[in-house]
Amino acid sequence: MKHHGKNIRSFGGHRPQMGERVFVDPTAVVLGDASLGDDVSVWPQVAVRADMHTITIGARTSVQDGCVLHITHAGPYNDGGWPLLIGEDVTIGHNATLHGCVIGNRVLVGMGATVMDGAVVEDDVVIAAGALVTPKKTLRSGFLYAGSPAREMRPLSDGEMNYFCYSANNYVKLKDQHISELEAVNNTA
């Protein structure tokens, strides 16, 4: 898909890098030193703002409506700052906020969840809707976390573990449909 809109913007000499078959909704904004892997989908009203550090989003990850993705800048209170690193096959639910943290592969971030600066979410984790992952906390692989502050609730079931890739692949198919319909509209305009 061609990305020519004003919603994909350079900042500070960095232009977002897009993998193959990436979908960025025309109402979303991706700016600065951001890198989006193959088959990533960025849905309506999302802000991906890599203006003072890097943001990396792995292949087949979906960033759903209203999410805010930002970094922690380097300064007197944090020498190096923190980039935002998101792995592959991650589903980021509506209105989630991810700020200067690390999200592993095959993670489900529930709707309205917040993951704060310096937190590390290992592979194969579910973060429940509305959870608050406090700064520098590590979420262990294979568990469900919920609450504010987020706490380890229980191990994930086999069905939950299998859901990560199902969800990621479902969003890949859906964004492909959106790409083809947008291209059809643009070709007739």
C-alpha cells in the first residue's frame, strides 16, 4: 500500500519505515523514527509518535483504534530514555497506551490498558482490559495480568496461548480487506 498522506510524517530527520503490506488508517498518525514490520495494521485515531526516541512494531501486530504509542525521552531524569519496542503477533486493544516500554511477541494488551516507562512484558502474556502496568515492572511469560497496579492472576490456558496467533492472523486478513477497498476507492477517484 502506498503511504503518501500527511498522516505519515518525518520528524527530526527521521521518516517512518514501513514493511510490506502495512495498513495505516488515514485518520491515524505515524511520525518520526518509527519502524513498522510486515503486515502491521494501525487503525483509526491511533498516534504513533517517535519524536524523541525510536518505536519498533513487529510483524503482524495490530494497533487498534484510539491507541497512544510514545517513548521516554533522554534527559536529566533518564539518561538514555526508553524506546518503545513491540514484538510480533501482538494485539493492542482499543484505547491502550504504551509508553517507553518493551512488549514481547504474542502479547494481548487489553482495551484501555496502560503500560508505563521501562516496563518489560515478556512473550506470551495477556494484559487485561484497564490494567495499569507500573514503571519498570516485568510481566512474566505465560500469565494473565490484571488490575491497577497490574498483578499476576493465573497461568494462561492452552487455548489462550493459541489465541495470540489466531488474533494476529485475523487482523492481517482484515487489514488486507481494508487495503483493497481503500485502493479501489482511490483508483476510481
